[in-house]
Amino acid sequence: MERTARLILCAGQYGSASTWLYNAVHALAEAEWGPIHRQFADSPDQLPEDVAPDLPMILKSHAPSIGMRWLLARTSGRVILSIREPRDAVASLLGRFQLDYGLASRRVQKSAETLPRLLQGFPCLLLRYEDGFFRDQATLGRIAAFLGLAPSPALLRSVFDALTPDAVRARIDDMLAQGRFGPNPTTHSHDGVTHWHPGHVGDGQPGKFASILTPGQQGDVARRTRNFQRAFDYPIPGPPPIRPGSMLPLEAWGPGLALLDSGFGVPDEDGAWTEGEEAWLDLPMEAGPERRVLLDLELPRPVRPKRPVVNPMRWSLWQEGIEEAPLIDWTEAAATPLRQVAEARLPAMAAPGTCRVAFRFQDLAPAHIAGVAKSRQTLGLRLRAIGLSP
């Protein structure tokens, strides 16, 4: 590799052995290049001002910004990218670091939105977690060849042995004994040089999401990472058809979450709020006659208002491809109960398929203006359950 290509970005989805990769790249490059500046940075704004301009730099990132991609392009930088099935990435954060689902899924979603952009414009070595690259010493040879390095067989063996699961666990134990993680370490603590955390090493097994995430959470992660799935060939099946006469809850991370598409925020244990002026549902259905979709809805609830609250919002429900009239047109929003089950007639299905419907909103107002809450989030609807009539 030319001497000018001295910026190496180790970018990875969460739980994709990106820290293994980061430390492996550093060990190989340092043996040949000498001193190297290394750190975590999603953006150039996180870089220090006092790094010597001729000092090689290895950066670890989960969601590289536009600025980071700009820097890579103008320094002949190279990218080594580790990826993992998004549902397993969320499950890994929940299991190893005890994050709550909302935070873990937001992190994985942000990473999933940015990592595919690294496939264009930069030399990129792609490593797939499911292939077990971190268990194979040959991976180090691939990395070295990609970076133009010529490590000896002894160095390759030494680096690989230092990064086996047992070796990393032993090193983390030593760091704990030395106080490298602070006086009261938790799974969120990390070493600023290696970026190892207490409890960092997982079992390396794919498919763990099935025993950690609810079906609703699995569907929620799938709908929020679709571009990532397409870019890296992770086919994730959709939800099964809705059974007539059933209600699928979104509450308690229920299976109804799998029916949400764009326009919904990160769900919580009480369902999912719409975001913005349009929110879509994908309703998988078997062939059959006309039926009614049942939507258990909630409007924002006033929180100690100082004056009478008038909710200016109006909403309607539309079916994709049918623009003549809405399925529901709720124009008297001020009189709408805070909690209701709205019904809309869906056409007969000649064959199994997906019926797409959208909430559309008018006159949305920030919650704090309407006296509902201090949040500046626009008022919409919380969806608690979705069902079909018998």
C-alpha cells in the first residue's frame, strides 16, 4: 500500500467482532509501521488536534459520519468492515452489556443506516460475522494483504493467539485487577486503548436473537434495518398473515410490532408512536373476503395542563393505491376519546398478499405547545394493537 494511505477505518455493526478486528489491525500495522494513533471516532470532530500529520491512524467506528467518509476519500483511506445480522446485533447488546431494547435497537439502526455507504468510493475489505472470521488465522493474512503489509508467520501466530476468546478474557481480567476500567466497573466501562469491556467476549454463535428478542422486537429490528439487509444480503422473512378474529398487541413488545413500516418511532412497552405526517402499516393477509382492520389507538394524554387542551390534530387512514377516499377520516379530533378502537373496511384478497395502509396527519403540533408534555415531539397516535375482524 502506498505511504499516503495511512488512515484505516475499522467500521463494524455492533456485536460483529469489530473490537477484535480493531486490535488485530493495530497489532499487524504497528509491527511494520511503528507508532500509530488509534481511537474510536464516528466523526472527525472526535479526533484530537495534536496528532502528528505523518502518524498513521487507525479508527474504530460503528456509524461513520459524512465527515468521516469525506476524510477517508481525501486521505486515500481504507475500510475494513465487519457486519452481522441486525437482530443478532441487538440481541448481543442486550445479552453482553445489559442495554435496554430501545437503546440497543437505536444503536444498531444508526449503524445499519451508515455502514452500507462505505461500500462505494473506498477500498473495502468485508468480513461477515457469521463466517467466523475471528476464529480463523487466515483472516489476519487477508487483512495484511489488503493493507500491503508483510507479516512473518510467527507474527501472524502471535497476534492470533493474543486474540482468542480465552486470551481476551484473561486480558480483561488483568485490566480489571489493574483498575483500567475505573473504580466501579460495569459492562459499560471500557479500556480507552483496546476498547475491551468487562464481559466483552460473547459465544460467537449466530441466531441467538430467537431466544432473546420477542417476535415483535425481531420484526421491529427487521423493518428498521431493511437497507442494511439488502446491501449485505441478510434475507429476513416477514411476519405471518394476520389470522382473522385475532388482535396482535404492540404492547409488551408484542407481535404487532412486526407490522409497522416507516413513520413510527422506536417502540416501548406500551406500543409505538407515529412520527411525522405519515406512518405506514404492512398487513400480511391470506386470500379471503372483505374484512375490517381493527386499530387500538391512543391520543397523547394531557399532563397537568394549566388550561383546557385542544388537540388540533386531524388524521385519516388510507390504503395504498386507492386515493379516491380515505378508509377513515377523523376530522373532529378535538372530540376524539384518548383511547379507542378504530375500524376500517379492507377489500377482499383474491390471493395471499400484503395490504399497505397509512396514517396521514394534518395540523400536528409539538406536544409542549398543546400542553400535553414537555417534549417537542409532534403529536400523533400511539398504536397499541392491530387485528382483523372474523
